[in-house]
Amino acid sequence: MEWQEMFAGLDALLRYAAGDRLKEGVPVVLRPAPRHTATDYDPERRWLIGHQFFFALLQGVVVGLNCYLEASASGDGDPDGEAAADADAAVRVAAAFMRSSAAAIKFTSDFGPLDYDTLVRPAMSPPSVREGFSGLQTRDHAHLISLFARMRASAAAHGEGPASEAFEQFVDATVTAYEAHKFICARFGGDVLPSLRMAAASRGRTTQAGLTALRQLMRARLFALTPEGTPARAAVPTSVLGSERPASIDRSQRR
């Protein structure tokens, strides 16, 4: 199922481009997962290609959100018109891509923890890359976070508008993506060790586990995305969001 979900975003985008409003959701197109043999086992190649695919999917999320915001802006005064339907479909595209990215990040890390320690983590450290290297530093991620703020403002202004249910689906998909990152972080020692980025920012002085920082980051992002008192905020599990606004993210956690 996760293999199939990796392609749900692409399927949704093609349907959206063809004029499909995706009202019935985005069914996953059945594809057989490939069978792997011992000769295919290459953790470094899996890590590289998986991340390339992940960031392509992240661009799909950006496309969906941009289309949603454009349609929402043009739909003022006509909540039941063409723009409203387009806004609803566009945010469903973004949600599908976000779920695909969650599956992709698991695909990216589908190898043993020992291989991560001996092959992958050293490749993300000096002298291979600059100190503190992180995917959170990419322009794609920075733009996505800026869109979260715009999504929140739009939802607050329109009461989530005609895309209310779809917006909740996007929030749920975002939670799924962060949970996938938490799963990988814990798999490769992040429940005990700081991330490379945190260690570099603190010059080796931090003792905070990467998983703890990731939880705090997830809460901050979800607060930035969901307006208080809306169904979207209520849809986020209490165990994820908590009851209090998260404290400011320290410098070692910021993008």
C-alpha cells in the first residue's frame, strides 16, 4: 500500500489537469511493488534517489497549495462557483502529494541502521558536505512553510471556505508526513542522538535528541497551518499538537 501511495500525488495531479474535481477522493492506482534481490541492495543510492523523489513530490504539494490560494482569492463573493470547486480540488492534490511524500521518505530509508551509521551519515558530514547540512535548508521547504502561513490566513478569513473538508485532509496528510519523518528519525538513532544540523548549530553542545526536536518542529508547523478554533485545528490529534502553543524554536531547529 505504501508503494502505491508514493504515486497518488502524481495520479491526482494528472486528474486535476484533466479537469477532474476529485470530489470522490483520490483512489490509489494499483501497482505491484517491485521485488528486491540482494544485488539491488545499495543504501547510499536508495538514500540519494529517494530524497530526489521526495523533493519532487514536495514541489507537487507547492503546486497544489498555490492553485488553492489562487482559486480561493478569485472566489470571493462566489463561494459556490467554479473557483470554489477548483480550490477544493487543488487542496486535495496537495494532500495527495503530501501523503506520497510520507511514503517516499520511508522508501528512502528502507535499509539497516548499521548502513546508515557507516555509509549514509558520514556522507552527510564534512568534508563531503558543509557542516550542519539538512534538507530543511532547501528553497522548496522554505517556500512550503511560507505557504503554510498563507493557508492559515486564507482559512481564517474564509472559515476554511468551500474546501473545509479538503483542508482537513491536507492537515491530516501533513501529520502523516511528519509522523513518517519521526519514524525514520527513531529508526536511525534520533531518539537518542541529536541531528547533524542540531549538533552543528550548537557546536556539539546540545544533548537534545533529534526526535524531540522534530516533535517540537511538527507542533510549530501545525500551529502555523491551522487557525485556532477551526475544524482543521480540531482534526489534529491532541497527542500531536498538545493544548498549548509551542515555544519558539531554538536556532538549532530553524530552517
